Amino acid sequence: MLPRVLHIGALIGAAVLTGCATSGSGTPSIPSPTSSPSSPLPSIPSPTSTPSAPSLPSPTSTPSLPSPPSTPSSSDRADGSADVGVPEGEDARTPEERRSGVDGKLDASLGTFDEQIRKEQQRTAQERDARAAGRAEAGAVDEAQRSGKQEGRDRSGDLRSEGTAGSGEKGEKGDAEAGEQSGDQTAGGAMPRGGGGASAGNAVPNGDDDDIIARRLRKAAESETDPELKEKLWKEYRDYKENTRGGS
Amino acid sequence: MIRATSRVACLLSTLLTGSLGAGLISGCVVQETRPQAKVQATQAVQEIPGEERLDVVIHSFDPGIPDELAADEDALAKKRIYPDLRKAEARYIATMLRNTLESSAQWGAVRVGPESVQFVDLSVSGKIIESTGKHLAIEVTARDIAGRVWLQNRRYEGEADLGSYKTDAALRARDPFQNLYSMIANDLLAARAKLDARALRELRQVTDLAFAEDLAPGALSGYLVKDEKSKPPLMRVSRLPAADDPLAMRTQRIRERDTAVIDTLDGYYMAFTEQMQQSYGEFRRTSYEEIDKEEQARSSARTRTILGAAAIAAAILVPGSCNSNTSCNLESAARYAGSVGGVAAFLSGLKKYADARTHAQSFGELARSFQSEVAPQVVEVEGRSLKLSGSAEEQYREWRRLLREYQAEDQFPTASASAPAPASSP
């Protein structure tokens, strides 16, 4: 009878002393911080960076656990026995390790969030580009229709500048007002617009994977009205795309 | 005799003035509105140091729909308020102001964001008082993070610049109400000029510390104090965290994400504005014409009915004073002509009222049609904005919790912290 009671007592004791760890291993010797499911591993996948250890406030010397001083720290125990000094439910890891754990979680969370934001920004940029391209196309069609239909219409300036950024009006005779307007573009009234495309001989790469520089170049090329400059901008864009592809 | 003749002459002149005036004035109400002188936002002539360059968030404007009329579409339409259109304009105007501030190169990042965006150096909000293709009136308030009020419900209003309506290209190049945005930008600049470099630098620090305090209230509070002596009480920096303060460093990393969220929200508003810009410009131009015609017709109608009524009244009420056959005949003819002319002018005035109503209806149709076009876009941008803000808020809760956890760990005595260093206690 007594050995059976002792056996049950030992089992309960082992369970309690392991801090009720629910690792499922069943072995009492799990003081290692890596086995605790309540806090993640310090080496948790962090997409952005490793935990910022240098920023931790305390030096790397063994921190003192909030356990009685007489209790040997887990690192002292080479036999792997249960940590009898750690109260029930308490993490056996050092504060340093726990901080690293929190850092790991933070890094992972920031990384995931960065990815979400990046995707969202990319989506918005693509939508804007597509819309700009659509406007440019519509503008070009409209321009062609107007130039076919109307000559000497009252609204001078429509024909050339339709579908372009309005800068085409600069210096245009007979519409000083519109010329004045085009100079104000940067004053906030104007929005980024598309316009035209590269010449037929030079295929423009798909802009789906454009980064911010490529997007700007593309936008500048689309909205440029001077054919020569426009071609140069497209060339710049193509070169940039090729370089970035080559580099990656 | 002389007196009687002069009275008849007077009667005649009254009647003639009445009937002719009605005709003449009604024909002279065509106003020639010239393109306005352009107000430009003052551009920065030299680079502003980064630590003094304030970031600005412009909140989506209050659409200005009166609560008491909110449920009454007809009453709102009479005031030329179309709720969904106003909601679109509330975002559009904010974006236009953003573009103006950004292009002036006087500020740091300028973005449009919802009300929930709080931790920014300068917040600008506004309310639409009136918005048509012809007239825009808005009230603008600007506050910095420390609590200074830069602009308090300052009213800006103006007529559309006809130069912008002249051609499609001109419409794209410059907003018809660009002058208003430029005036606001210049007023903000004038308000900023009252702060010295130290105050500007402090503002930037207050923003960072306020954000940090919001994320880790226990650990990072105490760096800001409210200066009750100033009016209004201002938030000031009492001390700064150490450069290597681990919590401050972590909140800084989160702050970068917060900035990314605001950038993304700003992208939504920009996309929305680009999407509606062309059709909105055309709507404004057409609505300008309709409103202008309506107002002209109404003014003309008012003049004609008043003068017509005056002519009729004069024909009836001016006492007769003829004392000879000739003058009596003349007077009678004048009375007859006056009453006929008065009635004609009055009827013509009524017709003008009908014309005005027709133009008002045209404007209403136009506005309703544009409203139905833009309403789904408003819903979309608002939906996306809410979704992102909600998800970000959720994320901030998680980060707050992690920072609390980190802070709790930080409070554990460490070997170096708990034991007094021998070197420091000789």
C-alpha cells in the first residue's frame, strides 16, 4: 500500500514541480525555456530582423530569478531534474530570455504587418496606375475624335492638351489663360495623370512589379507631352527595369 | 397749367422708367465674370531642417449636412446639398488642400487621414458650408499636437475661377477653387512663422512622445507635461528618454508602422480623388452654368416683377391732374401704356421665375446623377479605410500587450541592476 501511495505522490509532485507544463512530454525534466509553450521561442521565425538584443538594458550576465537565493538556478542543474525552486505556473526562463521571447513576438508581428501593408500599398498603386492608364487611353481616343470632328472650335487648347497633363498648352497661342494654368500644375490642383505610351518600336515592360522609382519614371513618361523627352523617359524606365531585374 | 404738364411728365417718366427699365434691366443682367487673379501657395525658398519640418494630417472634412435636415432630401436639395455628393467633396477638398501643402515644400509628410489619426504634428480639419460649381465656402481648424490652435473655424469662401472651366486641360491643371486652398496654405504658414525653431523641434518630440506614451503608458509616461500656465494649456517635453531606452526604441519601430498605415490611408484618398476628379470637374463646370443661369433668371425675374408691379401701381395710383382735353388724353394714354407695360413686365418676370426653376431642376438632376456615380466610390474608400484602421487598431492592441510584457520583464531585477556595482560605491 505504502509504495503505491508514494508512487502516486511522486507522480503528482513531478507534475506540480514541472510547473504544470503542458508540453505533453510527460518527462519531469523540462526546465529548459524552449519547451515552455506559454512563451514562444527566442528563435521564432522573424521575417524582418533578429530580436534586437543590443538594445536590451541589462548586460548578459546571469540574471537573478525572483526565486529565493538559496535555490539553485536551472542552469546549475546538470542532472535535468525538476526545478523545485520555481513556483507553480512560472516560466523557468531568465528575464533576458523572456525579453528575447517578447522581442521575437514583436518582430514577427511587425514583419507580418509590414507584409500586409506592403501588399495593400502595392494594390492601391496598381489600381491608381491602371486608372491613370485608362484615363490616358480615354483621353487619346477623345482627342482623336475631337480632332477629327472639330476644327477651330471655341475652346482652343482642348485638342492638343486633351489626354495630356495640360503642360502641352504652354506657349500655345490664343489661349494665354490655359497656358497660365499649366504653369500652376504644381500648385495642388493637378493630380498625377497618365498620357500616351512609348513608341511602338520599344515595348514597355509590364508595370505590375514596379517599385517606387520605376512607378515614378513610368508616370513621368506617361504624362510627358514632348515626344523626344517622353522617349527618353521610357528608355530610362526600361533601363531601370532591366537593371533591377539583372540585379535581383 | 405748367404744374399739370409737369405732373403728366412725371407720370409718364415713372411709367416709362417702369416699363422700359424692366425691359432694359432684364436685358442687362448678363454678367461678365473674368478669370480671377491667382493666389499661389508660398513656396519654400530654402530647405527646412528635418527636425523642424512638421508633418501634417488633413482629416476628411465634415460634409456639413445640417442635422435637422438630414432626413429631408427635398429640403437639402433646396439648399443644394446632396449628402453623398457632399461626402465625396469632403474627401476631395481635403485631398486638394493636401496637394497644395505638399507642393509648397514647406512641410514634412502631408497626408489625408480619418479622424482616428491623432499623433501628428499638425492636424487640419474642416467643414463644408457651401459647395457648388460656382461657390465654395469652408471652415478650417488647425491644431498642433501640443494643443496650440493655429486656425479656429476660419472661413474661406470664393467664387470659382472661370479660367479653370475654360478648357478641359485647364480644369485638370488647376482646381477652380485653388485660390482658397492656397490661402489656407499661406495662413498655416503665417501661423507657423509665429513659432521659433525650438518650438518646432519640440512639437516633433511631443508627437513622438505622445505616441510612445499611448503605446506604453506605464513606462513612457512622464516625459510630457501639461503647461497649465500657457493659454491654452500646452503639452511640453519635460525630459527625453535615453537614446538607448529599449522601450522607446521599440515604440519607435511601431511608430514607423503607424506612419506606413497613414501613408496607406492617404493612398486610398488620393486614389479616390483621382477617380472622381475628371467627372467631378465636368459636373462642377456644368453645374456652374446651370446655377449661373438660374441666378440670372431669378434676378431678372425679381427685377421685372418689381418694376412691372411698380408700373401698374403708378398707372393706377398716381392722381390725375389734367385740366385740359389734351393733357387728359395724354395722361390716360400714359396710364394705359403704363398698365399694359407693367403687366407685360410682371408676366415676363413670372416666366423668368419659371426659367429659374427649370435651371434649378436641371442642376438637381445633374447633382443626383453625379451623386449616384460617386456614392459607391465613397463607400469603397470609407470601407477600405475603416478596414485598415480597424486592423491596425487590433495590431496596436497586440503591440501594447507585448510592450507591457516587455516592460514587466524589464522590471525583473537583473544581476547588474539589483546588485550595487562595486565601482560606483567606493
